[in-house]
Amino acid sequence: MPRSGTTLIETIIASHPNVHGGGELRHLHRLLPSENGPEDKLYPQIMKNADILAIQRIAEDYDELVAAMAGEHPRITDKMPANFVFLGAIHALMPNAKIIHMVRDPVDTCLSCFTRLFDKAQYHSYDQIELGTYYNNYRRLMSHWRDVLPKDAFMDVRYENIVEDFEPNVRALIEWCNLDWNEACMSPHKTKRSVRTASVTQVREPIYKTSVKKWKAYQKQLQPLLNTLGDNAEI
């Protein structure tokens, strides 16, 4: 989900000298379009209908696009939150990709979305009921991916664990990425890189805990959201 800590985690990883922080890339969404075309050419049907050569070409096209951005860095991140829709395709197309799923308190996540004016799309975030419905669908799809993909296909990273106990969780994250440890990953706020998300100011600051359970102060005003989330209000 947007506002779940994706920028923080990307900045930690991109602090490593072997990694280029790509930001929120739209490459997969262009290569696997889900609207504006014949149904058999749209995702997910395209994955069922394409032959092996066409599927390989999608992976090659993506690789070429990100390699051009990465420059001399051997690794690159793609932190587009909506990539969760493509997890099955990503695992099939790029089995060596290290997929990280950011998990944050559901109500904190939704509150952070609700209080941001996004510069692109995210129209569901401006209504509590629609936002809660989107979140429920996201949780349902992530549950599906857990059921059908290998257990090691992706790693869940809890935002709260990162800010509460930083070093051991960052070390586990870097190890998951098959990167050698580098002390720069301990100071992501010092990393000089372009950030074009709503988290641009937060990632310039040292790690803080004030955003954990922030929604409690607005519980009365968030009843439409809480009612919609139901059991999904808890991880």
C-alpha cells in the first residue's frame, strides 16, 4: 500500500553502494496493461494467452528499461506500491527478483493515505469507505499470493519493527537482498538521492516512532473507515 513505509525501505536499500533507487517505476504497468485494449492483450489474460517467447520478451524489455536507469549499479529498486497486483507475474518473469512486501498498521496506512493529496491517481484515498474497500481487496490479493507462491517468493517487512528495532531488522533486510552489509544502510536519512513521493520530507529525517498508532487520536472521525475494514483493521 502507499504510505506503508516503502520509501523508507527503498532508501535503506538504496543507501548501499551497489543499489540504485529507481523509485516508483511504471514499466510493469506499461508492459502488462490492464485497461484500454482488447481483453486478450490485457493483464492478467496476457499471461495466459502469450507464448513463452512473448513472455520472455516482457521480462527482457523490463530488464532493458531498468538497466538503462541503474547505470553502473548492479542492482536497482522498483518501489511502485501497485506492483502487488503483479506479484505472480513478477515471480514468473523474474524469479531472481527479491520481492519485499511492506506491512504497516492498516489504519495508520489508510489514515496516511487519507490525509495526503497525491499528485497522481489514488482517487480511492479521498473517501474513507472506498479507501477501506481498496485496502480489503489488497489484503485479499496478498493472501492469495501467499497461498499460491512459494514461501520464499517474497519477504514481509513490518514498518513498526523497523522503527522499533532498527539495526537487526535492517541487517535482515539487506541479507534478504543478497547484499553484503554496508554501514551506510544504517543512516538512510543521509543518503543523497532524488525522492518524488509524499514521503520526501520524512526520509530526510532520522528514524522516528511518532507515526506508530497515530490513528488512535482520530478514532471517532475514522468510524466509516474502521467499519469498512472490519477484521482487516488489525494485522
